[in-house]
Amino acid sequence: MRLEIRDLRLAAAIAEQGNLTRAGQQLYLTQSALSHQLADLERRIGGALFERSGRRMIPTRLGEYLCERAKPALAQLASLERDLVEMASGREAVLRIATECYTGYHWLPPVLEAFRQRHPGVEVRIVPEATTNPIAALVAGTIDLCVLNTRVKDRRVAVTPLFNDELVLVVGETHRLAGKRLIEPSDLREERFLMYSPPNDSQAFQSILAPVGVSPGQLSVLQLTEAILELVKAGMGVTILARWAVDPYLDSGSLRLIPINHPGVARRWQVATRATRPMPEFIDDFIGFLEHTIASPPRGQPRFSIIRSMARLEKNRKTVAARA
């Protein structure tokens, strides 16, 4: 038996749509043609892939296995097709990246700008939808590189350590906890939190807040640092962020950073790629540039000083634009 790409697309479309008519529309096939192709595929495999329940198509165990394996294969094929189009149009390659935490996107611009100067023919494409599960996206081939702070146990993934950072509690200057020098997680039971991710996806919530009784209902999700910090200043809640992510916004003195007495606040950032060799030279260069700029800044230059400067410039630009 020999599977073809159209077989994978057919099975994935039927599983996704749950109906032959809609799957046919997705694949630009008539229902009759789709039925014939499905029957041929099931004959070649030697078993039923779907059960018919009225108009509904329900995957069998065999169908579920095929669709599960087809998804990453089709994703890699789509990625290959995009890359070939890019290369045919004169671009050397595409580097697709993501970070595990939305704060990571704040320090990417200066890194990306410097990388483009070294590799003008490589398009760097940020894939924010991979933020919630970058390792799955990396293994599936929908991204090429991710920056993350959770431990990676998958042998298909190679990691390079970058730097360590610390999560801190951020409160407004008039908040009841603003005068404390150290916070115990139990002090936070009654607080309302403003976070980047929902409870199930928030490392801070799962490791620090949930164990002391903070409920998911006490958490509101915003994916913009400035919006979170403005609400914190207004007394609408508190947040837990990396110390370096908040530093650019401390000039006004209206925020307070308080260390949290919990081992989960210490994080180690690393860059992850697929464990394949040889790796394209531009990916090696990107990792090297991350190490140089983020993990090992030049002597006398504080880590993230470039990032802080860029954040302040962006903040000033927005202020000027708003006044205009």
C-alpha cells in the first residue's frame, strides 16, 4: 500500500469538517468524487476510517490514528510549500520563531533588527499563535525556533541555555502591599490578577497562586504589557511579571516591584530547535546572536539595556502620537 498527499488531505478534511459535503467544498471536490476517493483509500488500507452516522462522519480508531499522524505531515508540507515560494521569489529562507511568554516579544525587535543586517535574505516570521504550546509547534514543523523557560524532555528538541530571570509581584504605589519588602504567596489570596495567559496556561498561576487558594475567577487576561500596568496603577488589580519586563515602565514611580518568597519565581530561559543536524547556518547565527545580546551583553552594558531603550523609545513615540 502507498499513501499519497491527497489521502492525508482527504482524511484530515473529513475529520475536521465531520461531513462529506463540507469536506468536499474544502477540497474543491464533489461529494461523489470524495466518496469514491475515501472508498479507494479504505480499500488500500484494508479497514474503515470513518463510521457513518446520518450525515456525520466519525473517525474510527484507524481513522483517528491516520488523522493524528497526517496533521504534522501536512503542516510540514505547507511550510515547505511556503518556503519554496519565498525562495523562488528571491528570498534565501524563512525563520519562523515564537516565545513561550508574551513578554518575550518585547525584546525581540532589537534582536531581529540586528539579525536582518547580518542575513538580509532571511525573512524572520513571528508566529504568535504558537506561544501557548511552542514545543508542539516546533516538533510539528510550524516553527523553527522558540525561546522558552520550561523544562524540555523531548529528545526531538535541542536546547541552548540563555539567561536566568525572576518573577516579581507588581502593585500600584497606593496598594496595601506596596510597602512590603517580601511577599508570601499566601498574602495574595484575595487579590485580583491581570495576566498574559488564562489559568491553565499560566506558569505563575499554576505554581504560585493556585496552591494557596487563588481561584481562576480572580484572574483577567490581557496580552499587552502596557494595558496590564496601567490597570495596576489604577488599582484594578496586581500582576506577576519578570523584573526586566517591568523596568522600562518604572520611571513615574507609580509602580512597586516586590520579590515573592517562592522557588517558582526563578526561571531559566533557553532557546529550542529541532534536534537535527546539520542545522542551517542562519539558525545557528540567530542562536549565537541571542546568546551575545541577551545572555552575554558586552562588558559594562547591563543585560536588556538595548531592550529597555527600545521600550522607552516606543513608549515616548506613542505619547507624542497621542498628544498630536
